[in-house]
Amino acid sequence: MGKLPVGLQVYSVRDDAGKDFLGTMKKIKEIGYDFVELAGLYGQTAEEVKAALEEAGIPALSAHVPLAELEADVEKTVADYVKIGCKYIAIPYLPEELRPNTPGFDKVMSLIPQIGEVCNKHGVTLLYHNHDFEFVKVADGRYALDYMYETIPAELLQTELDCCWVKVAGEEPAGYIKKYENRCPVVHLKDFYKEGNPENLYELIGIDPEEKKEDSGKFEFRPVGFGIQVMPEILEAAVANGAEYVVVEQDASVGRTPMEAVTMSKKYLDLLGF
């Protein structure tokens, strides 16, 4: 197996980053991660974030930026992340009113190409980071995720496949990485354990559903290599199909601190020689 640079999505240690951004970046560097993927600026300016990253000795390759923030002032927002040094900006999530098979999804499909054009102008690549709600069928029978990528040109939108949510949706992550060969420069490595049919998964990432359902199962995010994902297969697919980077993300940690969890993830990847 080949290997790719390994980054950490800062959302994994968001509470630590909120309290001590510089110290958290230094710790991520000490653990051995090659870069970070930002999830917000933690109340700092782009210049302050850049300075902290430079002091810690770790770059920010990419950033998750909400669609609403991009829509509000796309030029300034993209320019700020360019100042920090990001090569990629990823739309991380869609609120319920903008998801596939709602009236708001047409707006999403209209906005994304416009944002992609601005990103291209600034030398940044726009990505979309999926959850499982994109794996619903649209009118023509395609998954909404596939409809999105088949409708919006690759030069305006690339994919950041999240392996956890692909698997939760009932598809195989390695297969989806292959499906988007050379269009998936960044792969999200995320592991989990699941029993039965848990319903309220987004509560685990701090998002309250409009309608809470009765749970009939168990779901738990876990460090990479400690859940049900076949990680060697996913890593091989990433290397073989044109990915350039992988990013560890763990939305919530049970039984250990988030920093302990992301350390376990990195040690597992080290043991694989990745």
C-alpha cells in the first residue's frame, strides 16, 4: 500500500481548540499529523489563525465552511482562507431545509457553481463533504449525491467523501472512492460502531433534529481502526484512485478524551505503515 499525507479535522478536538487554539495545534503536530482541516476560526482573524499555525509548525490544507457563510460574502470568506493557506474549501453540511427533495435544494444546486467559480479565481478547490442524507433518490432514481456531481462540472466541485456516512447510508466507502476516481482529492477517514437501527445520529454531532425519533439501536463514533470500517481497503482505494490527502475526523468521543481518540487514530495508521 502507498501512503498519503494524514490530517486532522479540528472539529474532532473542537472544545480544546476553542480554549487554546495554539496549544491544540501544537499538540496535533506532536501527535504526528501532517496538517489540519479547519472547522471555523474560533473567534480569531484569519491572520491570527495563520500566525498560530505557523508557530505550531502545522499547515491548514483545507477548511469546512458553512454554505450560509459562503453565500453571505463569498469573496471575503474565500480570501480569508486563502490567507491562511488553504488549498480546499469544503461545504460541510446542509440544514434540513436545503437537503435533497426539499424546495431549498434547487438553491444549493444554483449556489455551488457560483461559489466554485470564486474559489477557482482564488486558486482554491471547492469540495462537498457528505453525510447520509444525500443518499436519497431524486426524481430520476439517482442518489442525490450522484445527481449533484453529475450535474455540477468537476472543475467547479470536487468531492470529500466521508467514509462513515457513506457506510451508514448502506454503500461501501472503497467503492464510492473508486466511483469518483480523480475527483476525490481528500478522503475523510471516520470509524464507528453500529447495532440495530439508531435514529438520532445527528444529535451525536450537536445538531438537534426537528423531530426526534425513538431509537432502536446503538451508534458510536470511534477512533480510526477501532470500529467496523475495513480501513486498509479504504486506504488502498484512496491511494489507487487519485486521492491526495486523508483526514481523520471523529465527531464525538466516548470513554476517552477527544485528544486521546485522535492519538489512537494516528497510531493505528502508523501501525499500518500509512
